[in-house]
Amino acid sequence: MLTLWGRTNSINVQKVIWTLGELDLDYTRIDAGMAFGVVDTPEYSSRNPNRLVPTLDDDGYVLWESNTIVRYLAARYGAGRLYPEDLKARFIAEQWMDWQATNLYPALIPAFLGLVRQAPQFSAPATIEAARTKTEGFLAVLDAHLGANAFVAGEAFTMADIPAGASAWRWAAMPIAHEPRPNIARWLESLRGRPGFAGNIDLPLS
């Protein structure tokens, strides 16, 4: 039995929900984090000592860190589909998943916190503009890559599209100036009909 802890407005939880939808897996989700609390309880912290979301329990096997959970689900339940069997193709997917976690998402989060969550420490126009400039630089890299590839890891949808797609969609939905990225726009449109995307990724930002 699969159990997922996390709130639906967390991008990291959304990545896992999208993956579960792609794989058509039954699961139970428990609201946790921010207004829902839970993460500071001894029971939760025994599963995830970081007290963050998401956390996944697959019949007693517990994982945290969203991209790791996506990789695990893809490998266990989607080998040959979400999880490329070819070693070189797999590590292209891994490369872009790490890129999302270490480059794209850290670049955009200050603007998200300032504009959407309205956190005072991120609300200064200079802070938001710096985040916009940095994020657009990374999106230029992705747009160029998608000019030669249908999806992030090549010609087929894989686990790599999930973290990058969730981040790019969130950026596109933010009330901020966007540079034209035609290849990203084409790719995002192709993701809209994917299982697990509608109603999970394209939510109002909060």
C-alpha cells in the first residue's frame, strides 16, 4: 500500500502525485505541512527527520526527497516507460532532474515566495527581478534543448519531464514578466493532457 504525506500546493508533493498518476497507482494521501501541521509530530519525524514534505511509504519502505521518490516510483513501477532502461538515456534523465533541483527551482523560488506567498523578506522588487533574470537564464537553456528534443530526455516522455514540467508550469503561472520560450510552450502544452497533470499541477498558485 502506498501512502503519501504532503499538501497539494507543494510543488514537491505535486511531482510525486503526477508520477503516481502517470503510473495509475492507487495511494492514500495525508495532508501535511504548513497549515496542516503533522510534520513536527514524533510519528512523522520518525519517517522523515527533515520534517518536510513529501514522504512516501510503500508497504513499509519509506523515502523522502521528491525527485528521489519520483525516481523510485518510475524504476519500480514504470521501468521502460518513465524510467529509461538504456543506461545513457537514463542518465540524461537523471541529469535534467538534478538540474531542476539545483538550478531551475532554486532560481525561481525567491520570486514565488515574494509574489505568491508574499513573504516580506522576498518582496523587494530588486529581489524579484534578480530571481526573474536568473530563472530566465536557466529557461533559455531548457528552451534551446527542447528545440531539438520532444521531451526533456529525448523523444519520449520520462521521469525527467515531471520535475522540470512542474517547475516550468509554476513559473508560467506566476504574475511576472516572461521571455518568449516557444519550445517550452510547445512542451508544456503537450504535458497538459498527461495522466496526473490536470488538477494536480495546473492548480492556482498558493
